[in-house]
Amino acid sequence: MTSAISAVVQEYERWSNRMTASCPMTIQGLQVAPYRGQLWQARPMSTPEEHAPDVVSSDAPQGAAPTAQLDKRKSIILGLIGLAVIVLIFWKVIPQVTGSNYQQAFANLESMTPMALVIIGVTVIAYLLVYGFPFMAATPGLRYWPSQQVNQAAFAISNGVPAGGAFGLAVQYAMLATYKISGSTATAAITAVGLWSIFVSLGLPILGVAALSVEGGNSSYNWVAPLGLGILVVIIVGFVLIMRSEKLAAGVGRLGNRMINPLRSRFAKLKDLDLVAPICKFRADMYDVLRRRWLLLTAAQVAVIMTQFLIMYASLRGVEGWDTDGTSPLAAFGAFATSQIMLMVPITPGGLGTTDALMIALLQSMGVSGSVAQAADVVWRMASYLPQVIIGVIALVLWFRKANRAFAGAPKTGE
């Protein structure tokens, strides 16, 4: 166990060096010199054969260069703030939005039939199965079960530990290393999965507002569509320019430098930051992965979010009763998809609480009673979160056993 934990820390430090070496910046009072090795040089796009992913053997020696460090105090404070926001939303905000209390919500749960529970169980199984696809789609050579382990373990850490996102990232990187994925390929895969998740999170609210409009829902939430569309367009335009050519990527970096120039005197970490090199490096790393795998990655991310919706809809109809007319799939999708905009509010892990409050309000605007919407949300969260956290913990335990063997027999750095 100790060697596996040490491996996580070492892999995170190695990843930190990769991400900071391409540009000089001040970190904890130390000046980090730009790395001059071939790995971090901006280079023209190579052919697929030349740029084919390799397996990890040994990365470039890291030397004594200082690495970016997590601010533990800030992480704890942010974690406590996020926890306080979650408690406040579920304790005060949601009951006020619904006009009911949790006793009424749990009373609705008692009326659920065994068949309703079976349907929810089937949707949960489907969701858990497809959750293993994104990393498999983004990482050449990675099989299904390792991909499932990486994603589930990261979910358990990111959503089960306050401010656990950074540690979850380190675990992903370390896990991919034990599966013989090179550092550059792992970085590209982690970035691609995260980026596509953002694309889906911003694109869904646009479809959600359209669905609500068709169903005649409350128009007061129509602001979500232009907001999501605006952010999505900016990100996609910038992304396309970066991937189009190295010259355009460098131009985006120079534009970014001009945009942060007014802030350099106020923030020490921005003083010597040059965005050109890391953006060109980002393009070089991502080009081959996205050129070959963007369609698979898109399909995987859409499958994940749609099975998540199926859990929510099965929960809602289970509370309402399948023998009643209930809420239409389009109306439920509109509420679910529109609420995904709250994932962009980085206060709570996975939009816990913020997404729930907006989704419940939207369901009420479509005619669902407050207690039913509240009960459905509770079932949805329990069905989608608890099994995944449990599986994530199991995946971590199994990986720790593998990592102990892998890293215990590996030569130490510098030997």
C-alpha cells in the first residue's frame, strides 16, 4: 500500500513538471526555468506513424527542479466551503424551492413498486457499464477494465473527498502509468476526457431549453441556452484554431498573453507566464488523439450522460408510478439537461446540490409536485452516486494491489 501511495505522489509530481516545464512561472518563491528538452519543444504535426503513442518506460529525468505544489490549506478551505454549500442547499434551498419537506418526499418513496426499483437498477447497471468507455476511447491500447478502474476510482476520490479533484487527477495519471501508458499519452487522454465532458455539459443545456420550450415550460430559464451556447462557441472556436495549425495555436497563445497582461502586476504567478509554448505543446499532444478518436470519445461521453438521464427518468417515473401518465420523457430531459449548466459552477463536486436545486425547480415548472420532484432527486442521487463510489473504492483497492507489485519491482529514479 505504501509503495502505491508513493507512486501516486511521484506520478503527480512528474505530471506537475510536465505541465509547468513548458513556460516559466514563479511557484512558491522559486523561479522555474523553462525546460529545453525535445519533449516540450513546439513542433510541426507529424504523421500518425511518427506520432504513435508509446508505452511508458522511463520519462526524462526530473532532476531537482521545483514542482507545482498543492496548497493544502486552500484545498481544505475550499472543501469545507463546498461541503457547507451542499448542506445549505439540501437543508434550506431545496425545501424552499419545492415547498415541501423531506418527510413528504420519503413518504412518496414508500409507494415505489418492486418493478420500479428493478427498472432503476437496470438503468444503473447500464450507466456503470458505459462509464468505462471514455478513457478507453481516448487512450490507445487501454482495455475496458483498466479504463473502468481509472474512471471509477477518480470519481470516488473527486466526489467522495473534499477538494479531491487534484488528487483524483494524480491517481488517474499513476493508474495509467501502471497500465504501460506513456506520460504524454496519459496527459492527452486525461485532457481529452475532461475537455469532452465540458463540451457535453455546455451543449446539453441548449438542448434542454429547446425541449422545455417544446413542452411549454417556464420561459424564465431560457437564459441558460444563450449562456451555454456563448461559452461553448468561445471554447470551440479557440479549440478549432489551436488544432487547425501550429501558427494559429501560437496566435491564440499570444492573444492569451495580451489578455492577461493587465493582471501580471497583481498576480505573481502570471508575471512571467507565456501561454504560447504550453498551447503549442497541448496541440502537439492532442492532435493525434483527437484526429483518430474524437468520434469514439464523443459517443462515449454522450452514452455516459444519457444513461445518467435514464436513471433520473426511471427515478422520477418510479416515484410518480408507472401506471400513471406522469412526466413525459421530453419534459424530464429538458429539466435534466438544462440543469447541467450548474456543473460549470465550481463550488461542489459534480454539481451536487446546485444541479439538484435547478432540476427540481424546472420539474416543478413542468407540473411535477415539489415532494415528488424532491423524492425523485433523492433516488437519482442515491442510485447514481452510491454504487459508483463503492465500485470506485473497490477499483482503488484492486489497483493498489497491482501498483504495489508494479512499483515495488521498478527501479527507482536515478538508479
